[in-house]
Amino acid sequence: MADRGCALEAVPLPAEVRESLAELELELSEGDITQKGYEKKRAKLLARYIPLIQGVDPSLQAENRIPGPSQTTAAAPKQQKPRPTNSRDERFRSDVHTEAVQAALAKYKERKMPMPSKRRSVLVHSSVETYTPPDTSSASEDEGSLRRPGRLTSTPLQSHSNVEPWLDRVIQGSSTSSSASSTSSHPGGRPAAAPSATAATLTGPVAHAHIGVPVNSRVSSKIQQLLNTLKRPKRPPLKEFFVDDFEELLEVQQPDPNQPKPEGSQTAVLKGEPLAVGTTWPPSLLAALQRWGTTQPKAPCLTALDTAGKAIYTLTYGKLWSRSLKLAYTLLNKLTSKNEPLLKPGDRVALVFPNSDPVMFMVGFYGCLLAELVPVPIEVPLTRKDAGSQQVGFLLGSCGVALALTTDACQKGLPKAQTGEVAAFKGWPPLAWLVIDGKHLTKPPKDWHPPARDAGAGTAYIEYKTSKEGSTVGVTVSHASLLAQCRALTQACGYSEAETLTNVLDFKRDAGLWHGVLTSVMNRMHVVSIPYALMKVNPLSWIQKVCSYKARAALVKSRDMHWSLLAQRGQRDVSLSSLRMLIVADGANPWSISSCDAFLNVFQSRGLRPEVICPCASSPEALTVAIRRPPDLGGPPPRKAVLSMSGLSFGVIRVDTEEKLSVLTVQDVGQVLPGADVCVVKVEGTPYLCKTDEVGEICVNSSATGTAYYGLLGITKSVFETVPVTAGGAPVSDRPFTRTGLLGFIGPDNLVFVVGKLDGLMVVGVRRHNADDIVATALAVEPMKFVYRGR
């Protein structure tokens, strides 16, 4: 650093360049810039003056620095001689800087004063009067000039801007003195100026500022900003940010030593009843469809209603079979791209049908299965920039979907581009659209047969799931899982041929799809589909259809039961005596018990039996987990659990009394599905088995669960390939389990209880709460202003 600028001493640099160089020197001395950065910036500043170094104009070398104005005191001109251009201000060279720092340190030592620990202006320091800034006209005077007493107070300063930065540098220089290089002197300096000259120079309106170039007495705003930053205290430690005005430290909440802890024994894997062996199951769902379509062609399969509650169409099994065959033949033989078939077995196809058209959805779904294509049911996009459809577009893109099936009426309602074609939705891949109404399909030759195989490991369909973050993923369900799910539901619910099922749920996913589209076909059942628009107009419509069709089973949610209670006044001619199962699809939600109890209280006098209400628990990954069964199907009596909410917040089960205000009453969701194994594992970390009085995540091992998140291998392994272990670390099974996302425990009679969902889990301190409880509390408030179930 000692040789910086030696070649430039003969070059007349403009004041702004010298100022920039001085700023660089300051940054380097303070450690705010590296040596490499300094050299790079310095070279950039001097690039335009490089030619002058080789040959300097003598006239330019003789040019003097700009003198101060005439207002300078009379003594100043006598002492201030014009500085030649080759005399560079040497104060901020590393050797002089080191000398200044050493002098300041020595002075502090003599006075036995503690060194300042924070960056602050020394103008407020008690010893400020003992320091004198070095003479601006000299760059090589000895360190004794730093120790002359009384120099600063001998003259009233007009501005602190000339003095304070230098004093700051003297004090702060201790942190940068280690970077000093040589202490040898350099030529070109002048003898020290007289004290009067120093005073006159400092008090003049225009002075040589601390940066070694002639500038106005006011320091430039950039330098002042830098100095203000340097004077600011260093950033406090992180913990000091959590100290309030009263300096009370907000510490992380520590676990309460008196908090309840699980005390029970370790749970074991709960095994469901085996699937019936003697039953003559069809080899596949498509085999069942072919059987009913050819032997029972006139048997009703699905009845669709309009928004007025009238039956507008009944699809028979014969029509379902023939239409699905036509669609399969069209998909495989009539769609081409560049003289090549557009689709090949295993390709994914989107199904875009409104909730008011279950008939065409069913044709599209089974047509894809017959053609060995993978249907991906999605919602109808409402606008081109619908936020929800963007996530669906990500799903379609990751699945490689290139074709969408829809109806003529639905396509007319979709947003259109200027060309008249269906508009490209934001985030969606390019899609071809096929209308599958009868006139658009081709009848296959009599000797043509679909290529569909028996149930195997191949993907049957993909069901979308929306996570709490808003992302949409696709859960793949294999043909083997599809068949196993239909068999298990048939056995658990006791379905039989020609039974009527009233379905209020969405037929494209979850229980509405599993019961109302898949299992119903296996058993040749008749499904009456209630559109959501009809429920909005007439919440009692599903009860009226149960009565008029003498339905044996109904598939609802607790909201449907709640709405029907509000609209049932004046309805005296309805009867629910035909029902043997009222399946509550969201029976795992904490608020469902309120709707179930209230519904039973009102409709028990109209033929509804208490044992008919059958809550169930399910998840997109594990499909149906558990379902309550009536006594005639071997189910134990229903149970309720009154649990301490305080205990639940610590993940422990503590039975309480219903009279208290801090309890949560939950109902069982029945027994494990036939053919399934269930265990409860800890929510976080290694999936150890929970204790009997501990809340954990329910995991299922079954041939009837989903198999993966399509295209997402990472999260697939963590969810679909979990290996629960005992406290000793031994795996509980040689087969992996699927995480359901349901939080609960196994109660008496091997009944499953669910107290929340992992997606709704909220951890506050060391306590766990669930978003479902908030909904439960809101729904539990009656118009009479009291809280139901003591929440």
C-alpha cells in the first residue's frame, strides 16, 4: 500500500477524482472493501489518465492546487504555500495512518483510559480537547504533532464536518492498523506548519478537508452518509431484538414439567377383518360392467336430476356399456395426429364435466378404462385466469395430458378464443378437446373388442388433491387398488344387487366416486345423483328422493344434514324408514357429531333408526380408512369420547366429563376396512408406534389404497412408503404403510377415533391445536347464543 499512486504524483487529477480516490482509501482503511476491490475500483477511476503517466505536460505539473478564497485570515497566506501536483496527501497512506493510530493508543495508555467499545463521535468524548488534527499542508510530519495539547480548542471551529471524521478515524483506526504496510517515509512532504497556520487553515471557510483534496467545508453527502453509518452502533446480537422497552427478554416457552404425558402401553397394529373368500368376486370392475351390460341391459344404473328435482335421464347398464365401447373405439381409432394415433395405452386424459352431468362423466370414465387410458377428473374452469385452474394446469402438465373430454353443453360454456376454439387457460398445457355426446362417437365393428386387461398394477385413474398450501397433486390408483376398494366397501357396507343409493356428494372424487360410480357398478346398484345446485334450492331434496325411491343407502356430509334441519319445518310426509345406512362421509370432522345428533333428534320420529347413521373416515391417499357398520353387519355399538381439550393440545388422551366447558366430544368412525392393517404413529420424526393414550397419525397398510403422487417420487416415498417401528426400532411389518393425514387413536372395541387432520394442525409453543376445532366452534353456536357441546 505504500507505493499507491506514486506514478500518479505528476498527473493533475481533477478534484472529483481525487475525492473518489480518497473515499476508496477510507473504505480500505476501515475494512469496508478488500484490497482486490480497492485496486479494481482505483484502476477504473484512473483508466482515462493512464496516457498522462507516460508523458506529463510540464505546464500541468506546475499547476497549483486551488487556493482558498480571500476571506481566509491574514496569517494563512504566509504559511499556505501552493502544493505542487506531485505532492500527494500522504495522511491516509497506510504508514502514516499506522503512526496516527499508534500515537492515539499511546496517549490513551498514558491517561489510563478504557478504549471506546462502540463506534461513536469523539466530539462527545470527554478527552476530545486533547487531540489535534494533523496539519492539512503536511503529510510527513512526525507523530509528535498528534500530541500537541490545546490545538483544537485554540480556535473556534465553524463546522464539525472538518474535524469529526478525522477524530472518528483516529479512534476507529485501531481496527484497521493491522493492515498497515511499511512505515518508511516518502519524499515529497513538507515541514510541519506552524500552529497558527494550522488554526488558520481549520477556521477558513474553504479548507483542505480530511480527505486530502480541496473541497468545500461541507463534506459531500455520500461521505457524510458513510460516516454516519460508521458512527452507528454495531448490530446487536439476535436475542437483543426480542428485548422490549422494559428490557424484558422474551424467551422461548419451555415445556411445562407438569404437562400431561402419555402413560399407556405401546399400541399394536390393528388388523381388519379378512376379505370374504367364498364370495364370487368379478375378476375386474370392467368385467362386472360387461356382465351387467350384456345380461341386465335394462337395469337402471344412474338417474340424473335437474335443478327442479325432476329426473331428466336414467342411464341403464346396457347404455353405459354400449356408450363406453363407442367412446373407447373412437379414442383408439379415430383420433390421429400426423397420421399417427393420438393416444396410446397408459396416456392420461382429462375429464371436464360439470357437477350436474353425472351420466356423461360415467361414460367418459368407463370409456377411458376400456381403452386402457387413465382418466384424470378435474373441475370445469370458470375463467381463463382462474387461480384454482392454474394449479390444475400444473397437474395436467405433469401428467402429460393432451386431450380433454367434455360434453357439447359444457364446451359451449367454456371461455373461447377469437378463433372460436376453447381458450387456452392460464397455466394449462395445450389441449385438444373432444365432445363425447352420441353423435360425435363412432360405433365399433361387431368383431372389435376393447383391449382392457384384468386388474393389475397399472394405473387405473388419477384423483386430484388440493393441499393446504393450494398446490394440486394427483394420487394414482391402480387397477388392483380399485378392485380391492370396491370389494372392501361392498363387504363393509353390505351392498347387494339392485339396491338404490342416494348420492349427494361430488361424483368425481372421494367417497362420491368410490361409492356412487365404482362400487355401485360392481354390485349393479341404482344411484340417484343429487346435484349441488338442487341442494342449494331445496336442502330437503335428498330426503325426498330417499323416500320416493325407497333408497336403502344414502351418502351425505354433515353440512347436508345441517341444511335439511333448517328446511324441514312443515315437511310431514317424509319417511326415512327404508334407510339401512346413512353414510356420513366427513364423520371424521369434529363438528359432524353435532349434525348427526341433531338430525337424529328430529328425524327419529320419521323412521330414522339410531344405528343407521354410519360416519366414516377417508383420505385421498388411503381412500376409505374406516366406516361404522350397523349391528346386522356385525358392528359394535357406536361410542362417543369426551376428551379434555387441554390434554389433546399436548397430544394425550384424557377422558373428561361432558358438563365441562373445555372438552371435545367426538364420535367413532367405525372399524378398519376389511383386509387392512392400521397403526398410529408419532406425528413428527421417526414413525414410532404411539402409546394407547397418545394421539398420532393413522397409517394404513392395504391393497385398497392409493399408490403414489403422480410424478413426485420424493413425497411419494415419505407418504406411501412409511415403515412404522416399535420403541426398540423394529419394523412392525415387512410391507410399507400409507400415511392418511388423519390424527386420532384406537379406542375400545377397536373403534377408530379421529380428532383432527395433519393439514389443519397448528402448533403454538409446545401445544397443538387444529383448525377443524375453529370450524366446529363456529358451527356449534346456535341462534339461542349458547355453545353446543361445551366449546
